[in-house]
Amino acid sequence: MTWQSGHEGRSVLAIALAGFSSFWLLFGAQPLLPQIAREFGVTPAAASLSISAATAAMALLLIPFSLLGDRHGRERLMRAGVLGAAVFTLLSALVPDFLLMLLCRLGVGICVAAVPASALAHLGEEIPVHQRSRAIGLYISANALGGMLGRLIGSLITQWLDWRAGMLAQGLLGAGLALAFWRLLPAARHFSSRTLELAVLWRDLLRIYQSTPLPWMFGVGFLVMGTFIGVYNYLSFRLAAPPYSLKPAVSGSIFMLYSIGSLASAWAGSQSQRLGELRTMLMMSLCMLVGLLLTLLTPLVFVIAGLALFTFGVFALHAVASAWVGQKAGDRRGLVSALYLSSYHLGGSVIGSAVGWAWSHYGWPGIVTALTSCVVLVSVTIAGLRASDGKP
């Protein structure tokens, strides 16, 4: 399928570049944490703040930035965001102490928030309805690819040189992508400014939460991301223990499975046009469930296969859910997209941490049991939405 015009094709490619760059810079520091902890003399838990400071800032600013985008336009916000994130990453490679490192990473999260706060709403306005799911699938695919390559390339350069060189390389590529994004993104044709008056905002929030099915999809996003983070947080502990006893470099290669997620996002965007969004989401929730249950088997080949199937389902479901939310958002796309993404990332923080209790008491079977209940809730919710929408 080709885009109807050069304007639409440039818009999709530009937003995909912004998503790739954002997640490249947001998560590229993750494999560098041991070297950061060693150089600055901090604990691993303290070093992990380099990631959580950025992601927390992003989650907290999604809604404020979406409101600014609704009022003043999204192109300027995204342009400033992608360039600012690259600048803060470059500064992170030069800092002399850990506090300045955290401040720079906080700056990265603040700047990155401008992209997801605006990207889905921008695509929802600029891309025709029949091509919107595919466009959003490509954007989420670029997010996954950026997150994966940022981790891999950063760790490789760090192994050859040091963590500062790894972060410097990430920042330089991020700056190049930002400049490409600035040149490629065309002016919006269908943007309509929305007021920031509190009374109007409150009325819109009430409409979103009282008279639409959107809050149910916010809950789906919460559960899906929570399940995803829960699996990847604790699978590495399982693979490091007998009978696998994998070395960190080997177990860390599980992030390569993000490439499957990247393919899944693009595939799901096209598939939903044929089967419908809700039916595709229901199929992908079942895919998540089967993959999760496969990881209970002891042979490593089944564990990896189950993780691949689970990852495919997560990214595909998220891509289609994002498009569905955009279609139901009406004229408040920016706010609705931000509410969905805030729920999505909040689920990763809450559930991803909460299932640690299951790991401590029951090991991997406890993790699978807890997260299976989340996936079942996802399936039930989507099935209920299909029934209320009159789907067979």
C-alpha cells in the first residue's frame, strides 16, 4: 500500500524517525549502568536512576505536553523535543559527577515526552482513516527498533571503548536524526487549535471518562505494558539461575527479540484493516497468553519461543490499540493519546514492580500466574468492547 500523497508519506517517515530517535536516546543508557556505577562509585540501584529519572519525567509530562500541542501546534514541540534529547545525551557523556548525570537524564526524559505526547495525535489528523492503523504501526515499530538498537550499539561501543564513548555515539546519531526530522516533517494541514481553559478541559475529561469506551482501553494499555515489563524484568534472573546459568551478555541478548516486536507492530497495522481493530487485539491477547504459558517449560528453546510469541503479541496489540484510541478520540486526540500512553507507562512501573513479590515467593511460576491474570483481564475487556460494539 502506498500513501495517497507525498505529504502523508513524509509525515509518516518523519514521525517514525522521531520515535526511533526518542527510544534510542531514552533506553540507550540501560546497558551502560554497570560502567556508570563503577565510575561514579554508586550502587546499582542508584545507577538505575539514570533510566527511571528519564522514564518518570516522560510519563509525568505526557499530558501537559499534549495540552500544549493541542493549543500551540505539535510540530514545534516535537522538533524541540528530538533535538533537546540529543543535546542532553551529549552532555551526559561529558559530566564530571553523578548528580549532573541524573540532571541530564532528566532532561532527556523531559524532551522525549514531547514526541509520544504529539505523534499519535499528529498521525490521527494528517493520515486518512483507512491508512491510519498502518501509519501508527510503523511508528510503534520504529519505537521498538530504536529501543533495541540503542541498547545494543551502546553496549558494543562501551565494550570496545568506554561508556562515555557509547553515550557520545548515541547523542551524535540522535542529533543527526533530529536534523533529518526537522527537514522532513511537513507543515500540518488539518491541525485545529484547542483551548486550554480549565472549564473546557474539565468538560472534555468528563466526556472521555463518562461517555466513551476509551477508559477501558486505557486499562488495557496499563495491563499490557505492566505484563511486558514484568516478564522482561524477571526473566533475566531466571536465565541467570540453574539450569541455564547464562552469562549476562548472553541473557542480555533477549533484547534482540524487540526486532520481532518491531515487525509485529507494522504487521498488525495492516492486519487490523482486514479483520478490524478489536478482533485483531483479541487475537494478539491470546498470542500473549500462549507465549507466556510456553515460558513455563524448562527447555530453553521453549522459553525463547514463548518469549518471542509473547513479545509479538504485546507490540501488535499496542499498535492496534493506539490506532483504535485515536479513532475514538474525536477532536481531543492529543489529550486522549496522552491519557492512553500515561496509563500504558504507569502500568509498566506499577505491575513491573509489584510482581516482584510473586518472584520472591514462588519464582517463575508465580510470575507467570500473576501476569496471566493480567492477560486474561485484557482479553475479557477487549471481548466486552467487541460485544458492545456489535461485533460478531
